[in-house]
Amino acid sequence: MANTKKLSKEERKKAKRTARKKAAPKAKRTTPRGSTKRKMKKMVRGTAKR
């Protein structure tokens, strides 16, 4: 993306939009989101476990 420091807000929005349109589409996810998160066995009441 170009340097947008000197542009006004509206021009900046236009520049971002065109940059978004030009960008290559992202690939589909291979793994489900959050699958690498540490899983909890069981939450204990009242104590900070995470």
C-alpha cells in the first residue's frame, strides 16, 4: 500500500479499497480456527486457571 500520511480521510479510504481489490484472495483455511489453542480439561470455580 502507498504512503497515506498526506492524504485526507476520504482519499485514504479510496486508496485502501483499491489496494484491497488488487490484493490476491486469501486461501481457504486448512485447519479449523482455534484448533491450536490449548484445551482446558475442566474449569475450576473461582480460580484463575488460564
